[in-house]
Amino acid sequence: MAQKKAHPKKPVSKAKAAPAVAAKPVAEEKTEPAPKKAEPAAEKAAPAPKKAEPVTEKAAPAPKKAEPVAEKAAPAPKKAEPAAEKAVPIPKKAKPAPKKAEPAAEKAVPAPKKAKPAAKKKPAAKKATPAPATEEPKPVVEEPAPVVAEPVQPKEEAPMEQQYDTPRRSVAFIGSECHPFVKTGGLGDVMYALPRELVKQNCDVRVILPRYACIPQKYQDQMVYRGEFYMDLGETGRNYYVGIMEYVHDGVVYDFIDNQEFFSAGNPYIGLVDDIPKYCFFSKAALAALNWMNWIPDVIHCHDWQAALVPVYLRTMFQDTPVGHAQTVLTIHNLRFQGIYNIPTLKYWTGLPDEVFNMGAMKQGYEDANMLKAGLAYADRITTVSGTYAWEIQTPEYGEKLEDHLRYHSYKLRGIVNGIDYEMWNPATDPALAVNYDITNVLDHKWQNKLALQEELGLVQDQGKFVIGLISRLTNQKGLDLVNAIVPELMDGNTQVVVLGTGDKEYEDTFRYYENAYRGMFCACIQYDEARAHRIYAGADALLVPSRFEPCGLTQLNAMHYGTLPIVRETGGLKDTVEPYNVFNGDGNGFTFDRYDAGLLLDAINRAKTEYFVNRYHWDEVVQRDMAKDVSWENSARQYKDLYLELTPW
Ligand code: ADP
């Protein structure tokens, strides 16, 4: 994500067309924690080699690659449809501008009932179906925020138990990934679990996602064609096809924005060269789609840099359209990724007014534009995934160069910790476990899972050993250099360590080395294996999370829910969710240390061992307390609902 490249002017179509333009594969990009100094924003911001070349100069980012195919893929015909053309005039500003000033989408198609549920897939081909032009502008909604929630799909299933103890609100989630369609990290979990929980709390929720080609076929097959329109984009001079495919599940409506030119790659993220235009398009198309569907939410909740332009578009180009009534919330899941590129490129792709490109919003340094930074400036509220992280990111150590900006906007910033999905994580029903258990019989059965785990991994089978698990991406963010530094001292004959993860080769090799050095006592599973992760949570006694920084962290929550005590560094969500064990009164949920220091980590582990071997009665009490702890989404969702109500106090 860090890399920055000189950039073009009109490259786009081509650049995009050719999926993988020398850029790191997403997964890596996303996950990569990048060592503090390694690639901080500045790095990115670094004015690419040539520095201030006039944009036009570099005009073609990846032009060489331009395969003819791409060309084809491109939906929008040259100029063909005049209708479409009209349909999407990008209003310069948010002025009361006359009708024509409204963004295409809106005008484009009021046609609510027209949505033909029948049609199945619609390849993002260029269906010149512009019909809208003639349609009378008739801006649908004029009043405050009337939530015209039109009945989406009749087949909507009855939502789970409802708790209508607060007023109803409609919320549009806009983000780049969502389990089970596409997921590369915690964002995908939140986009899945939070909307479902909000439905139970009297919210009408729509989740807007890109329709990536990599979404499993079984979901693609269940999507229903909802409609299409054309939209202009930035200074490209083209009209882009925007298809809407719909899928309804558990009371949540998922609308997928379709355009094969942008979303046909095998991965959701490719590299900034492709991703910047892609998410400029997506953010604008999402708002246009809301107008087109005539579904005007009370609140638009966007996530991370990929959707950070939503509040910016909303308060500029879309301000005077129906969706302009909505309030916006922007959630930071990991501040390390911000969507930074040079200003000319962002101007080209967004067409946003110059006022957006100032130091208070999009501009960063001398020549860069930062999408997340702009979103933070324009959003009505900012949240991040834990209270401590919300505070930390206002400091130079964790602020990724946005600490000043965040401090300036701190009045609208707050932290809300994530939860875990109790259906997915339930030791009483978990099919992956050797023996299921709950809080009432955990002390009778957990050890059986330990023996099964030891057998599965080739460790010495002995329920008396203290088993420490570590389930993590193997990257610098996760504090693995601290672990590496203390392994020899950990291996005292009574302790076993199980590592599950993939990531930096350096760490993978290190753990393989230890496996070889401590046969039967140390196991390195260099893989991504969900089922095995579940068995480690169940079979280990403690779980290590010594992260350098951790916005929220889910592994410590999973562990506690499985009666496995977390040993964590007091940072971000780890600090907010794991109360330190108190040797004097037995309170707490786990063992913690504060400074990023290997000696302190070792000390925390030794304190845990002491309780385990010497004070088992108290240890067992903590096991049960952790299992009883509420780490579900319910509580978090309630806080989000409160936030929405705060923004819409009618
Ligand atoms: P991050 O999002 O920074 O990677 P989190 O703690 O928020 O870390 O979430 C990690 C999630 O991914 C947890 O649910 C954990 O169980 C899971 N996970 C991480 N590594 C693996 C792996 N190698 N195999 C299976 N699950 C994993």
C-alpha cells in the first residue's frame, strides 16, 4: 500500500484493464504491518522519483500493458449514449445548482418499481439502457431524510429476534469487503456481523459492496439484477456502467456495484495503481446507486480508505441530491492504510472541486492526496475499533502521520470495540473440536481438547504441560520479534508452544527453526487453517498476543470465549478487552505487559505459568470468568446504534 508511483492522467481504462500492474498482491498489502519506520506514510508520500512532473506528462501509468481485451471490457461506449451523458453531469460544487447539477444517478432513474427481479446476471457490459434522459427529473425526496425505504425484495427473510427499544434508523454500509463474499481481514468480519446485529436493533441496513469477480459463484448465482445506469467519473470524460445486483440474507440487503472494468481481478486489492481509480469509482457509484434506488438512508457508514471518499462526494457533488440528507460515519479499521497518491491523479479520477485538495482535507505534504484524510475531514463522525486505539492514533507513535489531523477532529472521534460472532465461535457446538464444552463443564473437557491437539500436532501428549498458542499473521505488527527473543527461555520442559500463521518469511523460518530445535514441545504450523485455529483456541491454556499495535484484535476475544487466557500487550483493543489479572484478589481476564519489551513479555508469561502451576484454583476461576465475559457484537452494535441516533435526533 505504501508504494507510490508516478502517475498518469488518462491511464485509467488501460491501467485498470490490465489487472495486475506491478503491485504487491493485496493480501500482503493489507496485512503487512510494515515496521514502524519501514514505510510510514511519509514514505508513500515521498514524491516519486521524478518529483513534480506535470501530471499530463506521466499520463500513462500502465499504458504499456494495455491489452486490447481491457478495451473491450470497458463498458462505457465512447460517446454513444447522449442520454447517459446527460445522466451524469458532475456538478461542480455543492451549490443549490439547478436540476441539471444533480449527479447523474439521481436523475438518471427514479423508476423504483421497475426493478426487475427476474433478470439474472448482467455482465457489466455496456448496455446502453439510458432511457433516463427523458425521464423527468422529479427529484424524489425533498424533505429531511424520509427514508423512503422501498420494499427491496419480497423474499426478505424475517429477521431474528428484534429489540425495538430504540427508534428505527436506516443505515447504508459502504466498504470494500464483507464475509462471506470476500474477506482479507477484520474489516470483512465487521461488515458481516455488525449489520446483522443492527437489524436486531431496529435498523434497516443495506450493505454496498463491489461486485468482485472473485466472489464465490454460489453467491453470484443468488444475486438478483436490480438495475443499471451510467455515471461519469472525474475528468475521464466517460460514462461508466453501474450495475446493481442484489442479495438478501438475514434481513440485510446486500447491493453489489457491478462494473467489470474495475472489479474483474481475482483479488479485491491489487495495488494502488489499480485500486485508487477503482475505489474512486466505487465510492461515487455507491452514492449514485442509493439515489437511483431511491433508498435514502439516515446514516451512511463507510469503512477504511476504500470508502473514505464517500463523505467527501456526499458533501460536495451529492449535497443537493436526495442522498445528501444522510449523515456520515467513517470507521478506521487500520490506520496504516490510507489510499495515498499524487494530487493530479486523484483530481483526474474524482473530479472533486479544488477546495477538497487543501491541507485540511485531501492534501498531504507537497504533492500527495490522501483519501482517508479527506474522509476524516468530511465525515460527521469518526470511529475506530477500540477506545485505546482512538487515543493512540492521535499520537506520533501510532498516528501514521495523521495524528495532528486526528487530534484536530478528535471532537467527533470515538472508539467502539469489535465483537465476535457467537454462531461461528461457540465451543459448545464447534464442529472442529475433539470435545465440545461450555462454561459449566469446561474444566472437565478442555484438557481433552489439549490432548487431542497435542496428538494432532505431534507434541508430547501430557495434559500437565502448559500450552501456549499463537494465532496470527506473521508480521511485524504482531510483536513476533519479542517472541523470537524469548523462546529459548520459555522452553523449560513444562511449556509447549503452538504457532499458527503465515506471513513474513523471516518469521516463518524462525518458527520452523524452533520446531526443529524443540521437537515435541514447539510446533510451527505455517498455514492458514480455520479449523485448526479453532482447535488451538480450545486446546491451549493461554494465547499470546504481544502486538506492537492492535486496533482491536479478535484472537484474544476468541481465546477468552474458549476459556483460554490471553497474554497480551496493553495496546489498542487488547488493552480495552483484557483486564490484567490481579494476584491479590484474583480479578482480571489475562496477563498483560505495557512497554514493547521482550523482558516484560517473558515476565507476563512467567506470571501466567506461576498461576497455572501453583495456583490452579484461581486459574480455573479466570477460565470461567473469561468464558462468561460478553464479547458478542450485541453490545458494540448498541453503541453504533446510539451513535446513529445521536446523529439523527428526531
Ligand atoms: P488481524 O485482523 O490484524 O489479522 P485479528 O486478531 O483482528 O488480526 O483477526 C485475526 C483473525 O484471523 C482471527 O479470527 C484469527 O483466528 C484468524 N487467523 C489469523 N491467522 C490465522 C491462521 N493462520 N489460520 C486460521 N485463522 C487465522
